[in-house]
Amino acid sequence: MPPVGLVLLAVSSVQIGGALAKTVFDELGPGGTVFLRVAFAAALLGAVWRPRVTGLGRRDLGLVVLFGVSLAGMNGSFYLALDRLPLGVAVTLEFVGPLAVAIAGSRRALDALWVVLAAAGIVLLAGPVGGGIDAAGAFFALLAGAFWAAYIVLSTRVGRAFEGGTGLALAMVVASAVLVAPGVLDAGEELLDARLLALGAAVAMLSSAIPYSLELEALRRLPQRVFGVLMSLEPAVAAAAGFVVLGEVLDARELLAIALVVTASAGATRTAEMVPRDG
């Protein structure tokens, strides 16, 4: 398959995983769902990379903990947003984080255009006072974006300090530990239900294992900037997944807002750094 097709499949897998996760919120809640996703992903990455804690210095351990907290915050906040917002809207607001990282420190006049387009999209999504999207949902989506920005910065450092995916595997264990309490409080004994465990494993595969593998292969044959532009399609793909899987219909204003943010993100990543995948 061409590398562009691999990236598009990866993006679709992530958003289908998000849509599937939302279908079990009534039984597991966002806390229980995100805990299962991260825990299964941690188990899978641990089996693949078999990371070792022994021999790590205090600085590396601290870096892993920070990375794990950013992963927990990013995924936990996003699922709280997803509980209150349509999938396409939540992903669009979350994308403000990586967009900010892409244009941070830039002095190019062109990047100011991307900021204006993204800001216009956010204002459109907010809608009129008292009649727009859920305020708490918007807050959690933007918070997830902030954690995503932190993840991007920390992932660069972790990539330099650890071989392969060992740093990510260790960070996933930390993230799982952080999410245990809210997961148990939200889901309770439902975490022992075999059907829900299977769905949690499916969400982890769709949202983490499958897209990570596809993107890794695509990056071997695709320039990073092209990869970043393709990744910028995530809000649009999320809107489509929300419609097909969840029946979430967005109005013209929301669709225009998503288009503006996609354009801003694609433009920014075309002229700046690649936007890394979330956890």
C-alpha cells in the first residue's frame, strides 16, 4: 500500500477507536474507558519492548514520569471532552495543542495566517453566548490539547534518552497508574465484565497499536512534512467517524470551523515541525 494510504488508515483507525470508546461511556464512564485503553496499550507496548527500570538514572526516571503524566492528562481530558461533545468538535479543539507547538517561536508572517484561521475556527465552534457548545466539554478538549503539546515536547526528549519505544512503554505504565483511581471510581465492578474488557482491548488496538504500526511504516517512505499535513486531517476524519459510527450530525457552522482548523494545521505543519501521534 502507498505510504499516504497507510497514514490515512492510521488516522481513520484512531477516530474509529474514539467513536467505539464513546459507545461504552454509559457502562464504563470516560474514566473507566480511558483506563482500559491505556492499560491495554501499556501491556502491549511492554510485551513488545520489554523495558527495564533498573539502571535508569534519576533524571531519566523523572522524564518518564512527566511523560506518563502528560499521556494520562491528554487521554483522560480528551475522554471527558468526548463525553460532552461530538467527536469531530472534541478533536478539533484538541488540535489547538499541536498547532501551537508547530508555530511556536516562528517569525514568519505566513504563520500568523494559520493562527487567525485556527482562532476563527475556535470562535465559530464556541457559537453564540449561551447557545454554543458545552463549556465544560470545550475546557476539557482544550486541556487535552495543552497536554498534547506537552507530550510533543517531552516525546522528543524521551526519544533521545531511550532506545526504540522503551520510553513510551514505561510512560504508559505510569499513565495507567495515574488513571487507576478515576477508572475504578467511574466504572467500578464493570471493569471485570468480559465484554467490556474486550471492547477496551479493541479501543486500545484501534487507537494505539494499529495506527502506531501503520505510521511507523509510512514514515519510512514519506517525508515528515507530508506526514504532518496528512495528520492534520484528523478533525475532518473524526467528524466523519462521529457521523457514521455515532450518528453525530454537525451543522454548517461546525463543519466550517473544522475546515478552518484543518487548513490552519495543514499549513502550519507544512512550514514547521511534524505533529506527533498522541498516546
